Amino acid sequence: MNRNISFIRSTNLASVDYAYASRIPSEMDILFLAGSCPLNKEGVVPNPGDYGLQANLCVVNLKEVLKESGASLKDVVYTRVLVASQHRSDLVTAWEAIRKEFGNHDVPSTLSGVTVLGYTNQLVEIEAVVAVEKPANSSYAINKSGE
């Protein structure tokens, strides 16, 4: 876990495999990542029907965006996992694949079943909020176009 982020667990609530809340010091930047989708480099969703493999690809893509943002999974302070299914077993399959990748970084998370996701054959999506130390030079570019 990022040494500046603290997770809050409760002894008065059910014992679960995630923290109930996270605390971020005010001197950190908060990044809101777009949903990480199970897209390959060609922009196609592979492995139709396989919740576990799609969840793994979501994490691979999430790690790439984190790396490009100067962060890692250890900097994630919240996730929302969306699974296109009405069957709890499919949600559990996706959740277990994602939790395995996060290891002992038991970030607060919400797991939701939804009717449909944006791409053809897409079954899983991960939204993430990340906290990172502010860069020494706070006047960094907002986007590549210079706007």
C-alpha cells in the first residue's frame, strides 16, 4: 500500500476482503481513471463469455494507465467493478480475478451487476480512483493538445 494512504476497516461490521474506506492526505493528487475495459491493442474485446479472462485484461490495461500516470495498483484508493450479468457467480469470478491482482492491497470496492457495458462482447469494467504524490512542479500539462 502507498505509505500515505490509509485503509479503514471495521471490527463492528462483517469481515470482508476489502477495506470499508480509505483516507488520502490533502497534499496528494487524486486521479479519476476512466473505466478500464478488456480491450486488446486492436480495440477488440477478446474472450467473449469469459469473465475471468476479461477481468484480467481489465487489470492489465489499468496497470498501463497507472504506469503512464506515475502510479501503480498500490496507489488505488477505490474501485468500482461492473460486471454484465445477472448471475452472482459471474460477479464472483470477475471479482476473484481482480482481487488476486491487487494482492494484499485490499482497496475499498463496489461490485455491481449491470445489464450491458459499452463494447461488443464486454463483460467487465473497472473504474478506479488513485492518489499520488503531487509533482514538485505543479504546473504540469492537462492534456497533450496544450489546452
